[in-house]
Amino acid sequence: MLLVLGAGFGGLLAFWALLWHQLQPVTDPARWDAVRSEVTGLGEGLVDHFPAPIPEDAGAPRLFFRRGFLQGGMTVQLRLALPEPRLRAEAERFRAMGLPALPDPQPPPVLLAPTTADGSFERHPDDFEIFVIDADPGTSSPWNHGRLRGASISLARREIVYWAERW
């Protein structure tokens, strides 16, 4: 009887450990290669437009990755400070890749991942140019089980945010 209770408790503990792992966001930029590999393994091309390694000339890298779990969607963002010529080159690349128009109905707004202690998401400030390179509203109802990917660039801040979402 004690063995059965111990096995049940161990299974419950393992379940909670898995749940905790799935719900905790990854925010350490040193883990970018592992995150990119995990998301690439989904086979949907969600991070094909992200840099493979974080560029050496990038400053202040910030990563936010939350795995999808049950009804919660997956979000990945890599925010970098880059020299202005690199930002201009990325903007041209995304203009060439971008959608001419968003699907109707339009997707929900992409929010910037938490960068403050309170952990809240924020809208892009007005100085960011947003490039949507893929928008799939999904098959059930508008923007349910869909995906959205692109980048946002602020020349004023010298920042780029690569982002992808699937829900």
C-alpha cells in the first residue's frame, strides 16, 4: 500500500515538474540556440527570419520564449540593439518579405514581451515599424489555432524585435 502511494505521489510530482517547465518562460539569451532549435523542430518555419546565432555586434540581447501548453499559445521574441546599417538592411529584407495586406479580420496586436519587473506586456511604441511576414488566421474561427510572425524595428532606439506567435 505504501509503495502504491509513493508511486502515485512520484507521478504527481513528475506531472507538476513538467507543467512548471512548460509554463515558465525562457528569458536567458544564452539559451537562444536551444530555443531556436526547439521552435525550428516544430516544422512551421516560425523562426526562419530570426538570426541563427545572436550576431556578435548585437547589444543588450533579450529573449522571451513561452512554450504553448493546452489552450495557451507559444510566443518567442528576440530583441536586439544593432548598428543602424544592420537595422536598415533588415528593414529592407522584411519589406521584401512582408505581406502586402493583413488578412481580414486583422490579427490581434503583437505585444512586446515583458522587460519590466511587473512582467506585463506592452504595445509597440510609435517609433517601431512593424513588418508582418506571415499571418495565418487558423481554420476554426478567426485567429484561433493560427500563427503570426515578423519583426519590429525602431531606428530611433536602434532596436529590432524578431517575433513569432502560434496559438
